[in-house]
Amino acid sequence: MAIYNTPFQFVKRALDSALSQDFEDFEIIVVNDGSAKSLSLELLDYCMLHEDKISFIHAKNAGQSAAVNKAIQLAKGDFITFLDADDEYKPNHLSSCLKEIDTADLLSSQTETIVSTLDDYYVPDKYDIHKNVHVDDCTLFGTLFGKKEVFRTIKFLGEYAADSFFYDEVQKIFRVKKSQIRTYVYYRNIESSISALQKKERQLAK
């Protein structure tokens, strides 16, 4: 999990959901990507309470892609996945992904998307940010689940839709799979999310 100034109440919700999985053999690597001091201290306190499961890394702000690339190099498990700081897992998320990955090297799944308006279901298209696409037609960071070899071979780039471009590159040399499970809860009603800010900037530019 990469965190940059996400309100602690959301981060705690996300981490609580990860710690509440029905599959228990996992580690959590939290990369604090240069958050404000107050949040950094709250994060450190939380991670220390769960130090048997969570490793805490503090780094200078370099963006989500750089943060997750750093965590990937430290990961010990056979599989790697992600969780955005303002989203959460359903209790069976990891176990469901493990069942789905048996015929692939990398999995991308659908989400249970939480919205305030119907417009929240749409995000800027990676090829043309002036157009919108439905989230079900996107590849989202948090739903990526795959073998460590995949993530060690191909890095995330620091650009909008880095998750989708990563998936495009992976499928050139690895087996990929789109899953219909919806065990990842994606909160699209949070105004500070990357895609929400991108849409806002586009509207202001009109």
C-alpha cells in the first residue's frame, strides 16, 4: 500500500480490511510516500500495533508507482497484490484471487464500486483524458494480483493509468486474466482520489 496524505480514517479502514482476510498467510508492506508529519505518526503507531503483519517504510514523495515498485522489491511472498489507501477488501478477497490465478500469471478483477452519483462510475480514458470510460472497462491498481516474477520483470511507470499500461505490457509476455469477482471495494465517491482530481482539472480547463 502506497500512502500520500490520505486521511487516516480511510487508511485504517483499508488496513483493517486487509488484516481481516479469511486467508491469513500474507505480509503487508506500507510505503508512506512523504505524507504530512501528523499522518505519518498515526501510520507508524498503527503499523507498530500490527508489526507481526505490517512492515512500515517512510520515503520521500515520489508518487504511487515509485512507492509500489519499492515495495515489490521487498516483498517475500510468491504473489503480490495492492490496496489503495482509500479502498478496502472484502473478507474473501485474497482467497478468491488465489482461486482465480490458477490459470494465469496476472489477474485483474472487477470491483464493487461505491459512488455518490452515476457520473462516479466513469473515469478519464487513458488514451484521451477528455473522454470517459466506465470503471468496469478499466484495469485498476488494487485489483492486480499476480506472481512476484511478473512485478519484478515489469515496472510501473509514473503516469496516469500506470496500472492499465502495466497490464498491457504484462500480457505481451505473461498469461493474464480478467476476472468477474467483485471482492475489491473501490470508493469512487472520494474527492481527493487521483481519477476524481483528474476529472476536476479537465472540467476547470474547459
